[in-house]
Amino acid sequence: MKNRKYWLFIISAIGAAWGVALTLYPSEIRNSLEWLVSYFFNEKVPLFLIVIPTALVATALVSRHLNLKNITHEILPKNEKESQSKEFIIKEFRGNYTLPKDDKVLGRSLKYIEYDRHSDILVICLHGLGLSADDFNPFILSSEYHVIAVTMFGFNANEKDNRRYKDISLETHIRILLEFIIHIASENKKKDVVLVGFSFGADSMLKLAELIQDYNPVKIKLMLFLDCNINRSTMNIADKISKIDINNPVDEFQRLSGSTDDLTEYLNMLEYIRKISNKNLTHVKRHASDYINYWGELNHDYDVFIDRVSIALSVSRCVRLVFSENYENDYNSVVNIFKDRLKVRDYEVLKNVGYDHFDLIKPILLNRFL
């Protein structure tokens, strides 16, 4: 591979030099070529009848020798045509978890997309409220790592009206994700596992850490939290979505879009409305409600958040937290309490003034965070 690239570079350089020479000394080169033709051919032959066939033959020979088709395939990044859409069949759960009667998930599947870059790093991405694996597509296509993005149970657009995919409890959601991560990690035992969670996906990672701590089924190299909730006060949009009337979606979406005077929250609300409009709203509403209950009563302290991050640090070699400008009012307090409460230093809290909530999963930023 390297040898072919070397020769390709040499040939390209020669071609470039030849092009420059033709531009600077056209008459001299033409006269020289005509002299060569007259030297080898005793009679007058049009120059193009010699030059063009010779160039075509030379190109064909070089292409065959260097296998340029394969070089192009190896140099260019993988594209969408090389991605794989897969599914994970949900089976029995490990441990002593008793599946709630109404959480009918066994035999169903999680859908996920996979882009294998043959990297030693395996990145597993978890999406936010009402989103899906597709929201990570731009990042996946640009990443140098082996990346998998999973869609949570029932959040595929094509499952919207499927009665086999009814809404389930948050606990069962997390148990399914754990089984999925264990399965993927077992298929890639020689790779370091990195978990990336965006918004509610980051909250899911906090709950996952609690289960991983209990069972220790997989080793995590890095947990990357993107705009994780830090207490109930950061859940304004989720709180409003949890109260929508799913029988009147258009009226509710209009009400939601006009429910804030804050421009940033308004724009984020519009984006969430666009994302959830083609999803099963029963799933979305319950998911929002369950996470509100997970964070408890409305307050502005960070004790619960720090405790949960501490658990994440116990199951991951490193924890990295990234906050958008939406967290401007909380950032300094979070950093200070981390310094006071956490004795270990295997964590990073990054501030991104100027970047909005959904900017955090754009390739230019997400690649930098990893």
C-alpha cells in the first residue's frame, strides 16, 4: 500500500512538472517532440497520432501496475454506502432484574448503524430525547474510529405505529442499552470502548454507570457527556414536552414553540419539535417524564449530579463533560464543586461559549472532544 502511494506521488509530481513545462515552453517542447518523431519515423507523421496513443498506453500500464482503483478506495474516507444498518435482538436480562409486566420487549430489537474504520477505538453513541442514531451520521462519516450509534427502543420513525414497540419504563430502556453494549464489546474484545451521550443520552450514561458498577460487565476507556442535565432546573424543554397532549400534536407544537421568551431555548425547542414530530409521542412523553422523576424535585444544587459522576468515574478510566452556552450560569459552580468533592483527576469539564446545544454533535466539535 505504502509503496503504491509512493509511486503514485512520483508520477503525480512528474505530471505536474510536465504541465508547468508545457505552459512555459510550448514552442521548444513541440519542436523537440517533432524532432524525435522525425528521428524515429523517416516520413512526416502528425504529432498527435504519436503522442495521444502513447499517453493512453502509458496510463493503462501504470494504472494496472499500481492498482489505482484500490488506492482510491484506500485513500478516500468511507461513505454512506459502506455503512451497515443492523439490529440487536433483545433477550433475557442479566442479574436479578424483573421485567415489568407491561414492558414487552423480549424478541424485539434495537436498531443501530455501524461504521467500522478498523480502529482500536470503538465509540458507541447514545442520542437525546426523541432523536435517533441518524443524528450522529455526520459525525460517523467524518470519524477515524469504529463508530456505532444506537436508537433506543421504539424511537425509530418506522416503529411509530408498530404495536410491538409500545412505551416502556426508563429502567428497562437502560437495561436494554446495557445488554447491547455488553454484546457489542464482546464482539470487539481487543478494542477500547468509548461511550458518547448527548443530552438525555448523557443522562442514560449516568444510569448505565450504576449498573456497570454493580455487574462490572465491560471496561470503559472514556465516557463523554455532552450537555448532560445537572439537576432538575436544566430540564425546561423536557418538562414542557412531558406535559404535551399527544392527541393534539399540532396545537401542542405551536404552544411549545411559543412557551419561552429566551431565544436560545426557543431555537432548541423548534429543533426538538422537528425531531420528535415523526416519532411515537407516547414514547417521547414518557421518556421525558421518567427522566424528570430521575432528577427529583426542582432545585439548583449539584450534589446528586456529583454523586452520579463519581460513579461514572469508578467504571470509566476517564470522564469528560462538555457543556454548551446553555449552561453558562452553572458552569463555574460545577467546576468549583468538582474540585472540592472529587479527589481523582481523571475527568475534564470543558466550557464551550458560543456553541449551542445541537452544535455539540456536529463533526467539527465532536471529533475534537474525542
